[in-house]
Amino acid sequence: MSAPVIELVDVTKSFPGPPVVTALHAATIRIESSAYVSIVGPSGSGKSTLLNLLGLLDRPTTGSYLFDGVPTTDLTENGRAALRARSIGFVFQSFHLLPERTVLENVLLSTLYSGVPRESRLERALTAIEQVGLSHRSTFTPATLSGGERQRVAVARAIITSPKVLLADEPTGNLDQQTSRQVMELFEQLNDDGMAVVVITHDAAVARRATRVVHIVDGRVEEQ
């Protein structure tokens, strides 16, 4: 078993009231550096809360979170942002591409705050675009691409920094079945190449493609 890149120990998340709302009950999750994990649950189950915690977008109320062995609880906001920028890639359901920018420009944007040396940014962007199979579309704008191609651009943008973990939030929610399958095959290839992949989904078919399935219901996490 490889070393954990993510380790949550008795992590909870509550929001002030009245009444106080507990969105995540004590959760202990270990995700190895070679893992492919799906986190599945219905709307309102706590998936978004868990995603925000895993992605260092929010802090736990109690418990500890180590990322690649680094305790994150007491990091400053700048420290968390720096760790997030260089080590976590994000893919969302809605792509979040700038419509007036080309594929290449959209992918390059994610290097601005990631610590990628200026002299290697273009080469790394072109490599990421090639990795997702869109070299022939690098000068196109998002409006001229299919939904699947736009999601591939989003993946290229997420992996240009060679992150430890790829976090995907409902990545197939806006895609048809065939295109969804192609995107999931891309995730599997990234995982085969050594990247930890965590997919947040309500789609059982998408969840089953992972090698581990974690269920969350009413803020309670159970491993399958």
C-alpha cells in the first residue's frame, strides 16, 4: 500500500445556528497516492462539504487533516492556497472556462499562482493538452468545442501543475453517456500514470468505475 496523500482523522464540519447544523459527522478517510476513489451520495448528503474540506477550500470544525504528510489545520490561508495551487487539481461540472480565451490560454491560466516556472509554462500547457487529446484544438475557443472537449480542457488545466490529487466534482453531470465514458477513461489513465483521483458523484455508474467507493448519507461517511 502506498503512503497516504490525504488523511482525515475524526474530521467534522458544523455551521453555527441556532440550531447548529452538523454537515459532516466524524469522518476518518485515508486516500493513498495511487488511489482512485469515488464519493457517492444524494443531494444534500454532505458531498460538497467533504469536497471543500478535501480541497482545502474550507477548514474542519474538529479533527485533523494531513495532506501528503503535512498537517493543514494550522496553516495560514496563504499557506493553504499555496499547497492547494501546486498539489490539488480541480474539475467541476460546469467547466469554468473563459469563453474569450483559447484552449491554450485557458490551460495556461492555472499556472499563474501555482509556482510553475515561467519558462516552462508553455511547454507544460502543450503537454497537458496533448495528454487529454486536444492538441488539434489548442487555438480554438470554448464556444467551438463540444461538451466533452470542454471538460477535457478543464482536465488539462487541472493537471498542468502535476498535482498529487485530482478532485472532480460531478464531472459528467453535463455530458451524454458516451462522452461521460470517455472522460472517465481519461481519469483512469491519469490514475494509471500515478495520480490520485477522487470523484464526487451521485451517479452509481460513474462511482463503480473507481477502485474504492465511499458513501456519504446525512453527513455520515461509510466505506464500501
